[in-house]
Amino acid sequence: MFNKLKDCLVDLDRDCVLMVVDELLKNGVSATEIVLGPLSSGMEEIGRLYEEGEYFIAELVEAAEIFKEAMKKLEPLLREEASRMSSARRRLRIVLGTVKGDVHDIGKTLVAVMLQAAGHEVIDLGVDVDAEKFAEAVVKYKPHILGMSALLTTTSRYMRKVIEELEKRGLRGRVKVLVGGAATTREFAEKIGADGWAPNAVEAVKLVNEIAEKISVEE
Ligand code: B12
């Protein structure tokens, strides 16, 4: 049924997606597995079809809408599941945003939802966020963590600029910088001087919880 769900999404069949999501839930599959499994790999496949010239921007828009509609049903369950996986002793404050020039927000929002559900405070700056705005948010909210998302190769390079802006303003030592999004890798994160990287929302929560543990031990 996982394959069926992925196929329904790739075929942009909204009704089929919602129906199979219901069936999977009825069969006891977790919302986290559904979102990070077939729905995410369906989006990846849609990206591939776009790259190969079979799909166009209209199909990407449609896929995003279907994904968001499925999320309406899944989000309350995701929150419940993420709250159960939380083991952090300390609630951290996280400023999150998609970097300048990039409007992809599905993955970033998913990370925000799961982090909040795991007990952390999230300030979501939205999309197309420039280095100045990130730096100002660090001053204003005093977060423990700054999280950046990028889905485009071109915009992922901007993450380095944000880190440089923090350095320039003497703020770099105040926050841990985490990066993610389809255009990033662990190696990339290391290269630009970030403190961490995660491939998906569950791993992002684990990473933040690890940082929370370290902070509470240090204090
Ligand atoms: C849907 C989509 C769109 C939608 C976005 C709608 C929206 N509201 O987000 C729309 C139609 C707007 C769009 C536009 C474009 N897109 Co687009 N899009 C996609 C697609 C198909 C799916 C993205 C998605 O939502 N995935 C599902 C989520 C759940 O996964 P995720 O984002 O990766 O997030 C997870 C992890 O990465 C991680 N994570 C994410 N952020 C963070 C942050 C932190 C801190 C951490 C720790 C973890 C983390 O956790 C998340 C949850 O598990 C991808 C394909 C792909 N392979 O990603 C292409 C893709 C990203 N798009 C692409 C392109 C080229 C474009 C356009 C340039 C097309 C054009 N010519 O206009 C524009 C750019 C617009 C812009 N300026 O941003 C390319 C990018 C190629 C590249 N390497 O640069 C891709 C890869 C498609 C492809 N294969 O060619 N797109």
C-alpha cells in the first residue's frame, strides 16, 4: 500500500492519496511513516519527472497542494507521535526559515511541526529569508538553534552567507546552526561551517534533542 500511495501522488490523484492515507491509518501505520515514506518519496519522484521534462511547474504546484491537503489530516497525528518520541530534558528555542531566493516550505514546516510537538519552541521566519533577517532574529529571540532549509542548489550556497553574517555581527558563538533540505548533505553542512545536518524531520528532532541534552549537562 506504500507503493500505491506513492503512485497516487506521482499521478497527482488527490482522491486516491487521501483514500490510501485513510486506509494506512486504519491499518495502524503511523503518520510519521506515511509522511517520511511514500509521501516524501513521491515528491522526490515528481522532482525527477520535472527534471526529465515530463512534468512542468504546474505539476509541482499541484503535488504541493495535494501533499498539504494530506498533511491537514496527518498533522495532529504527527504531533502526537513526535510528542511521544521526545526525550529532551530541556526545551530549546529554535529559529527556522527557508533561505533567500527559495520558496519551498513543505519540508521546513514539517520540521517545525515535529520540533514543536517534541516540546521545543519554534519561531518560523517563513521563506525567502535573507541573512540580515536571520541575524536580527538571533538578536531578538536569543534562540539556542538557528535552522535553515534550502531545496535549490543555488540557494543552498546562501547558507554560508548567513553564517558569515552571524560571524560579522559576533553572533556565531551564540547559536548552533543546523541546515537541511534536499539541496544539502552532511558534507555540505560541514563545508560551510554548520554545526549539524539532518535528512528528515525525525532526524532533525533527534539532533535537536541531542543538543538539548548537551546544553542541560553543561549548565
Ligand atoms: C513541491 C516542489 C516545488 C513547489 C514548492 C511548494 C512549496 N510550498 O514548498 C514549487 C512549485 C513552488 C516549486 C518551485 C520551484 N522548484 Co521545486 N520542487 C518541489 C519538489 C517536487 C518537492 C519538494 C518537497 O516539498 N518535498 C517534500 C519535503 C517533505 O521534503 P524536503 O523539503 O526535502 O524536507 C525534508 C528534509 O529535507 C528535511 N529538512 C528540510 N528543511 C530542513 C531544515 C533543517 C534545519 C533540517 C535539520 C532538516 C530539514 O526535513 C524535511 C522533512 O522530512 C522538489 C523535488 C525534491 N527532490 O525535493 C522540487 C525541486 C526542489 N524544485 C526544483 C526547482 C528547479 C524549482 C524551480 C526553480 C522551478 C522553476 N523553474 O521555477 C522553482 C523554484 C522556486 C523558488 N524560488 O524557490 C528542483 C531543484 C533542483 C536543484 N538542485 O536546484 C527540485 C529538486 C526538482 C528537480 N529534481 O529538478 N517546487
